[in-house]
Amino acid sequence: MRYQILGPARALRDDGTAVPLGGPRLRAALTVLALRPGRRVSVTALVAEVWGNTDRLPADAPAAVQALVARLRRALGRDTITSVDGGYVLAAAPDDVDLYRFERLTAEGARVLADGGDAAKAAALLDDALALWQGGPAFADLPERAADAARWEARRLDARRARVAAALALGRARESLPELAALCEAHPRDEPLQALRLRALHEAGRTAEALDAYETVRRDLADRLGADPSAELRSLHAMLLGTGDAVVPPVPNAGGAAAPPVRGPAAPPPPPAAGGNLRTRLTSFVGREADIGAIRDDLARARLVTLLGPGGAGKTRLSQEAAEAAGNQEAADPAWPDGVWMAELAPVDDPDAVPDAVLTALGARQTVLRGAGAETMRAAERHADDPLTRLTEHCARRRMLLLLDNCEHLVEAAARLADHLLAHCPGLTILATSREPLGVPGELVRPVEPLPQAVSLRLFAERGAAARPGFRIDDDPDAAAEICRRLDGLPLAIELAAARLRMLAPRQIADRLDDRFRLLTGGARTVLPRQQTLRAVVDWSWELLHEAERAALAALSVFSGGCDLAAAEAVCGPDALDLLGSLVDKSLVVAAPADGDGETRYRLLETVSEYAAGRLAASSGREAAERRHLVHFRELARTGEPLLRGHEQIRWIARFQREYENLRTALRRAVAAGDEHEALCLVHSLAWYWQVRDLRGDARHWTSAAMALSEDPFGAPGDPVVPASPVYERCTDAPPPMRPEVLQEARRGVRVLNLVSMNHGADTWFTPETKQWLGRVVATYRPELPQACRTPGSLWILALLMTTDSDEPLRDAIDRTVDACRAFGYEWELAAALEMRANIFANHAHWAGDARRDAEESLEIFVRLGDAYEAAEALSARGEACERVGDFARAADAYRTAMEHAAKLDARAQTMLLRARLAGALIEFDDDEVGAEGEALLRSVLDDPEGPRLEAAPAARMILGIRLARTGRPAEAREQFDLLRGDSDNGNLMVFDGISLGLLAWISNLEGAYAEGLDLGARALERSCEGLSLLIAPQMPAVQLMTVAGSLAGLATAEADAARGEALASDAARLVAAYAAALPRGYFVTGNEAESRDFAVRLARTVLDDTAYGSAYAEGGGLSVHEAAALVYARRDQYRQAATEGGRACGP
């Protein structure tokens, strides 16, 4: 039985009749088996190749394959296919398959031609080889073999080229011209073909046409590739222009040797070429200068250097550039006087053919060492047909550098050859490229890393400009950077992306990289088929893996951001260590030490990850792999969460940070699957990490996602509130599933977490619906509950803070929470409750002493427990309490110490806020130098790249503006306050809006724009009396009254009408008194407030005498804030009306 797969699959009986075969699946199965005659083909390989990368894989793959094989046996005969362990074998020799018969006949024909033997015999062999092609592409029945088919089509072209060379050797130039014309039209930049055509035209007596043809080729190469013709074509052209006889340089044929020379007109001989066969590269070489230097050093100290890297990393090009630089053939004493030679192993399928392929590349098929004596000659004759012997003899007396390119699919054969040659050829050095080491003693492995981002952008710019003239990455730098980053800095992938610029903009390419394997398919036609598309590059590596390696690689695609060995074992199984080692050696997995602890982490390049994910999706193992990933990282988060709060805090924060992409991926999968128990467990486990790392956006997103998995546990509007029962167990104390009462508390907790992570404006916090919901939260909890002592349940007090109208319920609740924590023996929770109470007390001046006491106790506990983050928070609370009583020196000390704790964790958001608070204390010092230090700190916060988005930014702007105004820079201060208002338009910073309006009013007063100050001050007063602002900054309504007093006093001094001036000044005096009366008990007046108060008093007294001022002041002392505010709004409305009517304000 003979088999044809160079076209649609066929089986032929010995008499030449075809065996009827069924549909495309049956032909595909036969093709897969015939590709490996006499060798086992696994069931997995049959499924992958017969069904390809489709969504219609059989539900029971082994059964489907078994059915196909049974049908083939019925058609071909039972003994034609045998079953072996896990697969099937086609009982055939390689010569029974047209593919391998074609390969043998082509090699024999090329050898005969290269040896200068019988050209007629060579032509006959090549004719027999070419006759095996049926028409259509090779492997026509396989859906995923286009790249391999293209490679065999290239071999067919090689054979046709060699057949023409044989015809020319037989003197059949005229008969060959029609075929040559068709071939050259189809392959216009195939220079060996063009050389054959020029020879044929010349030998046919059509030299003028040959010269015209050369000029056409030259223009085409210049226009399309920016390159000159090869040295062979140029030499041939020089001969055609000459007048005497000369030997035209031989034209290489399919076997890599040379066709016989042709005589022509004499021409000056070309300069002698340096030894070697490195071709001139047609594109620029970008970057890698350091790599070339390192490889040159490697070659000086090792005789075998292997460049190791993933497909598309540029190993081949780098090896050529490095070899050329190291060889330096122009030097007086070159390192390798016998040249630098390159053997491309990618087209070689048979391991036994490796020596022959290298021999061909060296042009050494006829090289046999012969001594002077007859015995030596006879010994050489006996071994002349052994390629390894001939190769060894060729290299033994030479000093040369041999490049073995693309060894990975023949790694054992390449290793044996390298080991043998290095042992027998002392002047030989080998530079190999591979996706895994050769494993030969003395081998020096040099990893070829992806290009750095800057070099990737240079490559993209150069190749992009070649594809689309005028292209510049500056036109869309973000898209260009994203393309290079997401393509992992792989040169081949970047070049394929640049080729797409002919039809797509950079942003369109970047947006389509999620489907990169369909996008990046436009490689050069002259390169190997496996380098023409991104998928083919990775397919090549995949095909070299055994089944366990493929399964592991596919499973690794479930990770995000890499993994450690424990995670790999959890997902890939107990053999993960060995499999990872193999995949690292094959350049499919990147292994590198992690930052911090130095533990090795494993990751896939994004391109490999997407490919592996596709393979996993096409298998039946994706759901199980993703589940194992989720369980592993849920357990890491659940068991690690308590360690974020103690002596192991720094290490575990770093670990959470390293695994954060995996943790988020696990959470995303839990939410997508609707697995509420898993999602709640992960959210609660990550909540404190989000707090420490200031990941409020993530907290908001994932708490919202978890909330959507159930109804509101606090009930719907109108339903009776169900008070919470005691729950002593946390939802993270044990793996899911949770008991019903634990699940319900977890649901409550996630909503409270969502509450504190939200950005709420005043119009959101205090809508009737929100206030009603907050009331339900307050009614659900009570301080004595164990879960109300723990985070996040303890945050219910914030709901109370936003719904109560007085201080007493708040103080009672927090006092009882502190007592409950003591009773339950909750140490960390007690410290957190004390810190919360200190922060609340610090905002109420008459409780400032209690705040300091609580802060001290909280600090002692956190330091003892080893929680640096919360120790910094407790110190900050102590600093605020000191500020409230005017003890700025102790406040500054507390903030500085807090910053030391925050620095241990690299808690940037916390550090920035502490820096702003420290600056606020420093500018209150009566010392210009200390104040300047505070200003510098504030500017460092705002100049930080992340500064504007941090919680510290509004406070820093406010304090900096006050500093600028107090030091005579009101215009700069106004700019900061305007920016502060922009910040406060977003979210829970709304409290700053009233403050910033009041500060702008103060600046207007300083600049003499009193009417503007009045309008701004009135608006500030309105905002400061709103619920949230009043709760957080209860002193601000009084401060705004004082600011407006300055505006009215200034207007009074400018008033031409004495009576109106006195009326305005009297109102100013009344507001100064109302300010003093409305200040909270024990409130410490800051420097800028004192200056603003003194400003208002001074201006009012310039209009009023002591009696009038005293009388008005006495009246104001009896006004409530509400009454004083009514006075402000009345004056504001008068001036607004006057401005509208074009006159001035009037009235008493």
C-alpha cells in the first residue's frame, strides 16, 4: 500500500488503484498517521490535528478516534493500522508515503547534481520527485497544517529550481525558458531563480533580454526591500556586460551546492568573498548591543554557546549579528579564518539527516581529506558516503564558527552532532539557537530576553515606517507602547504588528490584540512558514511537547501575573516541578526570582498565555483548572488575612501584592460563576489589604459585585428591621460553604464595606432613601454584638455618625463598643475601637483630652501586636488631638513617628496624608524656617505623580493655600483653593467644598474684593451647615460667620453713605460675636482664623466707635448660628439684587 498526502489524502494499492475513502475526517486521520509512518501517534494528537482548533470537538475524543480508525481498517485492511499504548501506528515505511519519497528523491537528485555527476540522472530523479505532487496544497485535509504545507511547498520550489539547473547543465536553456519565466513571475524576488533565468537567456543567445531582466530585478529589490542584488547576481551582470570569456559564479540549487559554471564574456573578477555563507540581511538590526558584546565574550571562552529563548525572540538574527561581529573577517588575524557558516535546521524533520544538512550548508559534499599515499585515499573512499565522517573531515583542520540554527525540534540529534564535532575538530566553535539547551558538557547557555520597551518602540517605529511611509510612533505613543508591551517585546510579533500598519492605525492594532493570532499573520513570504504568523511560531513549540507538558502549559494559562511553585502544584498536580523545569528549558515558561524573598516565580509571556488558554478552552480541563486556581488563592487570602495585622504584616502584604492579579482573577471567576460563598470569602479576606494599599476603587467594585449575588440583608424599605443575632465566627474562619447565620453576616459586612468605599456627595449621603437605609443599618446592630466589634461590622458606627443629630448617641455607641471589645478579649479590635473613638473625639474639641488618651492606648496595643499600619493611624490620631489644643510641637512629633511606621510598609497613600498633616502642624509654628519646611512637604505631596488621586491631595492644597495667603501670596493661594474645589466635586471629599469656599472668601477679603467675599462666604456657610460637613468639622459654621464678618466690615469701610457703612459694620460686629459664641467648647483658634478675626474687628472699628461696636457685639453674642446665617443671607441677597439692577446695595 502506498499513501499520498501531497494533496488530498489517498491510499493506492500495489497495482496503482485507489482505495475508496470516506469523508474529510477519515482522510484527515489517514494524513496524520501517514505523516509518522511506523511511529506511534497518540489519541490526543489525532484529535488535535483531525478536528483542529474548532468549537466542535467530540464529546468523547477517544471513542471518536477509535471509530475513525475502525473505518480506516475496514478500507485499508486490518493489519495496516496497529494499536499501541495510547495511540496507533500506520504499518508503512517512509518510502511508502509520497511526502518522504519526494524528500528522498529530491535529496538524491540534488546530491548527484552537486557532485558534478550525471546531470541526466539528476534530472530524472527530480522529475520523479516532482511527479509525486497531485495538485493542491500538501496535507489538504488537515485544518491546522497550513504552515507545514507552506514549508513543503517551499521544498517543492527548491526541487523545481534544481531541476532547471540540471536542464541548464544538459544544455537545454531554450527549453527551460518558459518554465523559468513562469517561476520568476510567481517569485520575483527569488534571486537564485532569477540567476538561473539570466543564465538561460544568455545561453540561448538572448543576452540583451538578460540585461533587461537584471535591471527589472534590481529595481524591484530596491523599491520593495531597499536592497541591492546579491553578489552572485551582480557578478553575473558584470559578466553579461563584458567582452571576453569568464566563468560565471555558480548558482546555488535546492541542495545548497552549485550547478555547473557557465562560460561567458570576460569581466574583471569580483573581489574574493570572505569565508562563510552568512547572507546580507535586508533589514536594520535594532538594539541588542549589550547582547552582541556578551555573546562575543562567550565565544571567546566557550566552544559551544547556545542562545536560548522563546519563539520570535530574535535568536536567529542575533546569532548572525553576533557571529559576524565576533568573526571580524576583515581583521588581520580573524578569530575564525575559515569563516562563519550557518546551517538552518528548521526545515529538517529527520534527526538522522542533521549531519547531511550541515554538510550541505557548508558546501562540503565533495570534501574528503586525502593524504599523499594510496592507503589514505582508499580509507577516505570507504567513508565518503557517511555524512558525519565527511563533515568531521571537513571541519577537523579548519578554524571556523558554525551556527546551528533552530535546534529545538532535533535537540538530541543536534546535541550528538555538536558533541562529536567539538571532540574531533579542535578549531571548531559552535553557536546554536534553540528553545531548550542542548545539554552538552561545556555548553554555555545565553538567554535571549524579550526586547526592553524602549528598544521595542524603536523596532516598531522602523518597521512601521517601512510598511507605511511617514509613520511615527509619536502620533499615538500610548497605542505604540501598549502594542510593544502586550507583545512581550518579541521582535517577530512586533514586526508582524508593524506590517499591519498598512491597513490599520496603531490604536486599532492595540485594540485587537486580544485576538492576536488572527491579527498577526502578515509575515514576509521569504521566511520559513512557521515565522509568517504568530500562531505558527507558537504551534511549532507546542508540537515539540509531550502530552504532560502540554497539559501543564495549558493549565498555567489560568494564572494571572505568574505563580510560585506551590500554586503550580495546586493547579498542575504533584509533577509540577519536573514539568515546570522542562517548560522553562523549552523557553515556554519564564522563571525568575520574585522581588523581596527571592522565591522563584513562573510566568507565561502574554502571547504564550493566550495560546495556552485557547488550548485549555478546547480541552475538557478548563473548568477544573480554574476551580483549583480559585481554591488555592481563596485559601491563601483567607489564611493570610489575619497575618496582615501582626508581626508578619510586611511579608504578607508583599505576598498579597505579588499574587494580587491571581487573587482578583479568582474573585472574578467566583463572581462570574455566581458562587456567593466563594466571592464573599474572598472579598472579606481582601478588604484589609485594599485598606492598607488604598485600593478604594477595587473595594468598591468587588463589594458591589458580591452584593449583586443576593438580596439586601438589611431588608427592603417598608419591611420590619430584623436585629442581628450574635455571630462569633468570622466568614473567613473556615473555608466555604458558610452556615446560614455566618452567610447573612458576611452579606451585611460586604454592604458596610461598600458603604465606606463609596464616593458620596452630600446629595447622595442625605437623600431620603440613603438616610432610611442607614437607619436600617443602625437598627440592625448594637455595640455589644461580637461582630459589631470586628471589622467590617464595627463600621456600622459610621452609619450612626451620619444619621444622629447629636454627639451623645455616637459617644454612647463607641464607648459601649470599647467595653464590649474588652469583655470579649478582642485585642486588635479593642485597639481599632480606641483609635476610632480617638478620631471622633479629635473632631470635637471638648473631647480632645479623651482622644489623646485613647490614641495612646491604641498605639501601645498595635505596637505590641506588630501592626505598623495601625500604629501609624493611632499616632496620627494622637497628632490630631494635640493640634486641637494647640500643641503643634507634639503633633509634629507624632506625625513624624507615624511616617516611620508607614515607611516600613511602603504605604504611599498613608505616608502622603501624614506628610500633609505634619506640614499643617509645622506652618502653625512661629518660625519662618519651620514654615518653609512645611510648605516644601506640601509641594512634595502635590508634585508626586500619584499625588492628585490620593486622599492627601485636598488636605495638602488647603494647607498650602493657607500658608501662601498668610505669607503674602494670595493669587497663588486662590489657585490652590480653586483646585481644591475641583477635587471636592468628587465623592466623599465634599466636606472640603464648604471649607474651600470659605477660604476663597478669605482671599477675596485680603484682596479687597469684599462683595465677592460676601457671596463666597454665604455659600460656604450653606455648605458647612450640611449634615456630613457639620459632623466632620463642627466648627466650620462659626468660622464662616467670622469670614463674612470681614467681608461686611470691608464693605462698610468703602461705603460712601455713613449710615449704610455703620449698618454694615454693626452686622460685622454681630457676626464676630456670633462666631465666638458658636465655636465648640475648648476649640483652639488657628493662626489664619485669628488673623481673619482680627482683620474683621479692625475694619469694623474704623467705622464704629467703641460704644456702637460694643452694642452690636453684645447683640451678636445672643444670636444662634441659624439667626446669624439669616443675617448673612439677607446681606448677600441685597448685594446680588444691586448687582443685577446695576446699582449699589441699600438698606439699613
